[in-house]
Amino acid sequence: MGLNRARWSRQQHGDAELAVLPHDEPEPLVVDGFTRRLEAELRQHNEDMVPWARLRMRMAVHHGVVVNGPNGYPCRDAVVVSRLLDSKPLRGVLEQWPEANLAVMLSDLVYRSVVEAGHTSLRTDQFRRLAVREKEFKGYGWLWLPGCSDTIDMYARPIVPRWDSAGVQARPYVVRAEEVSDVVVRGRHRATAQRGFISG
């Protein structure tokens, strides 16, 4: 697929993963190809599972500057992807769409610079804009349900915010970054059953 996870710098946070990607990992491929492949793997895994045993994931992707500290990434853009991933609207999505295996939230920056700009195979009508208000963060994210958004109307169902979502066992983050000494100056975010990425 063109991505090499062996090169990613990854941090585990419970059932979540924060991964910092090298600067030459293409962001459109992370947003598009990687995410589609992840959904396909989840779909195959869940094919013969009873509903309560299915593995379902949330994922958030952001682009920004991250600083590598002794206890992680103490910087605003790392916080942004975490707030998107843990937002009550995204937590509620998998309850509203039980057929979805993966719920993806792109930051407004990633959506406009990667999807809206035409750098992926994704269409803008596959996304739904959501307001996110989490702690100190106030902004917007763009919801995408890989594997479902071609067959459903993204605005057909209300999204009821949830503090937690049954059946969501993890979340992913993806971070793409270029390091100068101890400072990550470029990064990317993504998320799977708890994962997060920050890309730059």
C-alpha cells in the first residue's frame, strides 16, 4: 500500500495508539488507502461475529506541529486530534450507524487540504461536518464512515452525543512527522479503535 508501519514512532495509551509518521509518508494515502484497508480488515474480522462481539473503531486525523517531550507530545496539535477522537459526537456515531465498523473524524484542516483539494478518491458528499466542543477545544470535524458512506445519506440520521459507546474497543491515531533534534516539526493524526495520528 506504500506505508511502512515499522517506521512509525508509536505510543500506546491503553487501547489507543499514537503514531508519529516519517515526513515522506504521503498524507493522502493515510487518509484514503490506509483507512479503507483498515475498514476492510474490520469488516472481514466482524463478518461472523455476533453484534456484541464485533470490533469497531474510532479514528481521528489532524495535521500540525508536534513537539516530542519526555511524556509524549505536549503540544496543541496533539491535543486537537485527541479532542476530535474523544468527542461526544464521534462516540455517538457508532450507535447511530450500527452497520459501520469504523468512524473517522478529519480535522477541518485535513479535510480542506486533502479531501476538498482533490488529493484523494474521496468525495465531499461522503462527509458530514460536526461541531466539536471538548474542554478547551472548539472547532469542527468532518465525519466519514468508510464502507458505508457510498450507500447512506450522511445527514439522514441525527447524531446523539455519547460519553461512551458500547462496542467501541479502541481508537487509533496516526501521526506523520519530521524530526529536528527532539522536536517533531511536522505530523499527522489518525485513529483506529483507539489510535491517533498527527501529520505534517
